[in-house]
Amino acid sequence: MSTHQKAQWLVNYDIADPKRLARVFKYLKKEGIPMQYSVFSVKASNAKMGAIMAYGHTYRRPR
């Protein structure tokens, strides 16, 4: 698949902190369709999915 060709992606996450959870949920709601509480169907290119994943990684719990 090329960088700009769109595909259907299943995005899920498990975030315990309510503030981080709300931010990620709000962002993903703009990008895709909620399937369940923390599962989204997103139609995006590889480049866009990279950006979505990078956004999600900013809200990971520090170890």
C-alpha cells in the first residue's frame, strides 16, 4: 500500500487516566467511527495512521 492510499484500520487503546482518556477519545472521534468505548474504525493512509499513533504515544503513561 502506498503512503497516500487509504485503508480501513481498527484502532484500540487502554488508558486508565480519565483526562488522557478523554483527550484521546475526542481526537479519535474526529478521525474515525467509534465501534465500542475504546475501539475505533479509521479510514486513513499509512502516513495519517503514523500521525494518529504518534498522537496516542504522547498520552502513554510514563514508566
